[in-house]
Amino acid sequence: MTNMSCFERRLRRTAPAHGGSQNELVVAPTHSRVNGWSCPLHVLQPLAWLVYAFMAIVGFGVYIPLLPPPWNYLSYGVTGTACVLHLLTHVAAVTIDPADYSVRVRKDYLSPMPVFDKKKHPHVIHNQHCYLCEVDVGPKVKHCSSCNKCIADFDHHCKWLNNCVGGRNYWPFFVTVLSAVVGVFLLFLVILYIFIEHFVNPANLRTAGAFQGLKGNGTWLAFLPLAPVETSSTSLLVLAFITIIVALVSLLLLCHLLVFHIYLLSKGMSTYEYIVKQRQLQSAREQKAGGTQLSPSPAVAKGLGHLDMPIDCDAPLSSRPSVFKYQDRGEISSHLSGPICSEMDHFPHASDGENYLNYGSKALQMVPGEAVAVPPVGWSPSLSQVQSLQDCQQGTAARHRQAEGVPVVQGPLSTSDMDTTTARQQLIH
């Protein structure tokens, strides 16, 4: 069996192995990215181009040529315009450098950025000065950690473009999303029509002249009219089904993004400002919920009553009996309210009107309206205190007799009980 020892483990390094500079504890300096073509590329960027190429090849090479005239020419014109517009604006949104003017004037993307030291500066941008870019910036500038530079009118960092979206490329980005929604929606309608018409009336899809030389109706042609390629009906339907699924997923994402930015434009906000506002609202709701949980409910507050109300000696504070252990008397069981009230009546009052509870050698100051602490274990009471505790026991027994129907008369200070004979003698005298 292998012996294991905790002393043989390597200690975790908490400081640089070489060098004593404080800046080495921060992230190593990196180069700023010029635009969306700068490496490293995000995985979503080539994915976006692959989806665009797939939809364009399938739409214009396989399905739009199957439409009967003049719908095929109309689809070529409208869908083609949307796709070309999307291509141009997509390239523009990726290529444009959204950095702040002061950063672009420097044009020093080849040298690494200086290291940001949080011990010297509380924020990257403080008082409209970026301590990483080492330039003065505008009021709506944010330093993007992905691009490692200050972006003018920062909106968000788009992973699909692999570039930040700011004031310089916001409208190309918006048109990119809008044209993508229009183009994908038109292709979805075309492919859905061909998928349904293939089962209803396939002759409407075989109007091209190249279909005249085919012998059977089970053979279809793709990439008409320039390079006809024969394919089967099953392949055509499977490809149509896959394209419809891809189009639906793309529409779901693009429509959500488009509606969101239309909402932001109507409110005059950026994505970053919207996120900051939502975080502030969430923090306010959490604080409000925390305050509600800390404050007692109306029922609990009603049960507690006022904090400054006096102690009622007649009403017990608890339905459970309290047990005190004494050195010379064993265990004494009584209601909690009895000892508290009787001790308050028998202890001497100070000249300034404050009560002091003497437990052994310590004097505890008694503030009117506050509950009295329970005596500690091992406390030795005096003779007067023992007498008061005996009176409490007699009062407890009298209350039990009263509950059984035996008349009981309380003393003038409500600290002890008297029987009816003693009460009559005091009344006669």
C-alpha cells in the first residue's frame, strides 16, 4: 500500500516565480484587436459564414429554379437583393474599427497594451481617461476586454461578427440583422412551398426545359439552368427538411435580436445601458425582498406588541415552566413571570430611579420596559430572594386553586396570594 503524506504535496504558488513587480500579478499584456478579422477568430464567426453559404447555395442552386415563372424571377430579385445586402453590411460591420477616435489616431496596434494595475487605479476608465489605452475618451466609451481597446458609443461585443458594435458600425450591424431576417424568411417560404407542392402537384415544379428530356418523374434536377445535376426525390425532400430546420432556428435567433434592437432604438438606449439598468433593478428588488424578509409580518408584530410596553406580572411570558438549579434547594419549577415580577418588587431601588439586580458580586442595571435576564447556573440567592421565590410558589398554587373554583385573593403588590380569612381580617381592621 502506498503511503500518503500531506507534507509531500506541492504548495500552491501565490506569487510570481521570478521578478518582484506588482504588475506581474495582473493579466499579462496583450495586443489590441483591429477588427473582426483579427485573430483569434471566435467559433461563432465561421459558423455564421457557413450558415450563410449553405442557405445561399441551397436556395439559389436547388429550390428557387424549381419555381414556375414568374415566381422564380421574382424570388431571384427580392431574395438575391436581401442576400447581397446582408453580405455587404456583414463585411462592413466586421471590417470597421469601432475604437474611439483618440485610439484610432494612435494606430499602434502592433505594440502590446500596458498592464492595468487595480492597486493604482480603481477603474480602467476613470474621469474619462483610459489607463490601458492611455488616452482621453468620450463619455459613452467603454473598454472592451475582448478587443482590449476603448469603443466609442459602446453597444455590445458581437461574437458572430468577432468585433465590437459601437457608434461607427452600429447601423451596418443593424442592417445585417434586418437583411438576414428578410432573406432567411423568403427562402423559408420558397422551400416550404416546394416541399408541399411536391406532394400536391409536382408538375408545377418541373416546368424548366431541362425536365423534358427526363423519362421518369422520380428524377429531379438541381443547379438549374447552368449546371443541371440529377438527384432523387428523397434527397430533395431530406435537403428541404434540413434547410427548413436551419431556417427556423436562424429566424428564432435573428428575430429576437432584431426586435430587441428595435426596442432599444425606440428607448434611445444601447445594449450596455440596458444591461446596467436591469442589473440595478435586480439589485433593488433583491434589497427590497431582503428588507421584507427581515421585517416581521403583521401577525408577528401584533403578537410581539410594542417594545417599550411594561412587563405584565399577571400574564405568564411562556406557557412552559422554567426550572432553576440552586446549590442548596435543588430544582424549583415555576412560571417565568412569577420570579421576574417578585424579584423586581423585592430588590431595592436606587436613588436615581433605576433598578439594579445584584447577582453575586455583579450589579446589572435594570432599564424599565426591558425583560430581565434569567439568573445563571450556580447562583446562590439571599434569604429575601428565597422568601420571594417561596411567595411565587404560593402564588402559583393559589392560581391553580382558583382555576379549580377556590376563591383566592391577591396581595396589594400582586406578588403573593392570601387566603380568604386573612383578607377578611385586613378589611375589618
